Amino acid sequence: MYDFDIERPSTIADAVLALQNEDTQALSGGQTLIPTLKARLAMPETLISLTGIPEMQGICTNDTGQLCIGGGTTHASVARGAIQYPALAQMAGHIGDPAVRNRGTIGGSLANNDPAACYPAAVLGSGATIVTNTREIAADDYFLGMFETALEEGEIITEVRFPLPQRANYQKFQQPASRFALVGVFVAKYADGVRVAVTGASEEGVFRWTDAELALDTNFSATALSELMVAADGLLEDIHGSPEYRANLIKVMTQRAVGAA
Amino acid sequence: MPTVTMVVNGQPVSKHVEARTLLVDLLRNDLSLTGTHVGCDTSQCGACVVHVNGDAVKACTMFAFEAEGTEVATIEGQAADDGTLSNIQQAFQDHHGLQCGFCTPGMIMSASALLKDNPHPSEDEIRAYLEGNICRCTGYHNIVKAIIAASGQDVAAVTAE
């Protein structure tokens, strides 16, 4: 690996300060970033590790009943600890493999915004709020495209707040080698409506399937989706699946998620 | 150069490391603990699984510097001082849970993390937990049997494939 420096601040304030220096890069669990550095697809001069910041770790419930998860909380901790939100815990418990889940973090996954990652679907599907060191960002305003987010340079995800749904479920059709989602669908039913978020499928990254949301608002059942289909236009094409195959998978995974919610 | 201080297999260790030094390289090159293997170096294969504060992690995908203040356990610390194999190691031997043996250190460390959380896992739970540990020899069947046996359950109940 190429030569770089690393710092490990113990507070958010120190991390923010360190990230103001030129050519720095935040490092969370590193389960994507370290392989990226090995391949020299990114070559920052200094890594600012966020793994030693206690105030960014843990799960709690706030005064308005939202589930709050620190940005540095690992997938394994969410799988074990998000007991108030079983669909979220189940989703976190199926990311990657056990060893990856012990390092990878919610903040890291969201900052990276891999188009096939699971967390973006859960966050967008829940209408969660992404809290950074400077502001709060609604999920609908956060995901801007493949590997693109609303985060500014040096901005850190300190917490994610999830409103708790009445019912929810995540269904992942797994690409067996990478264990990323070939298509993953998160469905959540709230008092003010249903949200359906799809990952793994689009060239633009995670997106909401609004036609399905409208249909499910009036009839929360798999059959409500029988006449619907996402347009294959703009869906990902690779050796694992054509756009048409992914379009079909979106429907099937959504129906399964509704059935299991 | 940063210093990392940690406890490895019960022994306190303090080493100067480069920022880029991976935990697996510190273990293998600086501490001569070569039982932790590097198979893929891309966090796919799991041959490098060790425990950091009791959690299974892939030592090829964690910087040594980040292990500051932690307790690390590797395959070398699994057997007793007199060489008596651990329960899981013995079960791998008894049930022929290895052929070439390259993946075995990672398999044993993953298995021990599983049994710590879930002392009596089902066959399906074992197979799911080993998702990140790749073996190219055994077809996994005897590995699963060994873990069933190490958990004190009836091996005969494992489905034949």
C-alpha cells in the first residue's frame, strides 16, 4: 500500500478540525475504503480515523420516539441493538459477512453511498434524518446519485435518526460473490404513508418507487403491485443481470417485503 | 511513526507501525504469528480472521494502528500452553474439517466467535456465519460437522450432501 499518515481523534470536534487540512479522508470501519486504498483508487495523504470517537457510537431513542444511531456504530451493533426496529436490525445483520459487520459502520456506508449497499435503502425507505457535525439532512435530500451525497467536504455523519414504522421489511436478492444487493427493497409503512426504497438496481443509486408507494398506501398487500412495473430504462446492466431482470426483481422483492412486513 | 500498544494472545505488545501497516502484517511480520493467513487480501476469503476485543474481524482490512488499546486473539492462542488443542481445533481434527489447511485458522477463529454468541447453532446458522470464510478443499461439510460437534450437538443430524 502507498505511504500515508493516519490520525485518530477522540472527539467529533477534533475530527472536524483534522478534516479541514488538505488531502484528508475520513476513515470509518474501512471495509470499503481499505480495499479502495489498496487498489489506489483513492490516495489521500492523511486518513482521519473516526473509530475512536465514543460520542459517535451507540443506539438510543430520543424524545420524539426516533431511533438514533451514532454514525460510528457497526452493523453488528445495529443488528444486536436496534430492537425497536426489527426490520432495520435484520437488514444490518445481513450486510456482508460477520467479520465485515464487526467493522463496517452506518456512517461509513451512507457517506460512501454504494449503489448496491443496503443502508441507503433502509435510510431512504424510513425517511430517516442524517445528522452531521453542521446540520440535519432529510434522506430525500441526501442521496444524489451513485457514490454521491449531499455531504460537503470534511462533513461527518454523527448520527442517523429513524422514525419507527408500523410495519417494515427489507428483502435483498444477494449477488452471491460480493454479498451486495443485486436488488434490495426496503418497505416501511408509516401513519402518513408507505415508503419503498430500492438499492442495487439503478444507475442513479438508491431511489423511491413512488408508484408502488401510492398503490400500497391504499392497499398494503403484494397483490396491489401486480399491475406495476419499474421501467428498465436507467437500471444497471452487468454480467449479473440485465436492466429488465432487475426491473422484475424490484417488483418481486417489493412484493416479498410487503408480504413479510 | 505511530506506536500501537495492545495485548496479543494475553501478552502485552508495543510496536512502532507505519500508518499503512495492516493488522495482519503486524501479526505476521512483526510478531511472527504466521498462523493468521492472507488469502485474498481483499476481505473476501476470511483466512485472516482474528478477534479484536472478542469480535471476529478480517485482519487484512483493519489498520494495525486502529488496534490501539485492544485485546487481539489469533489462532496461536487457541491451544493450551502444553499444546492441547482447543475444543474447536480438536473437533476439526476429529471430523476432518480441513484438507490443505490454509483457511483453517480463519475458520477456527470464526467458529469460536460464533459459539461465543450462539453456543448451540443450527446447521443453517453455522453455514450463514461462515459466509465470509472461503474453503476451496472441503466443500464445507466437514467444517460444519466439526463446529456442530464442538458445540456438543449430534453430528449425525447434519444433512448429508
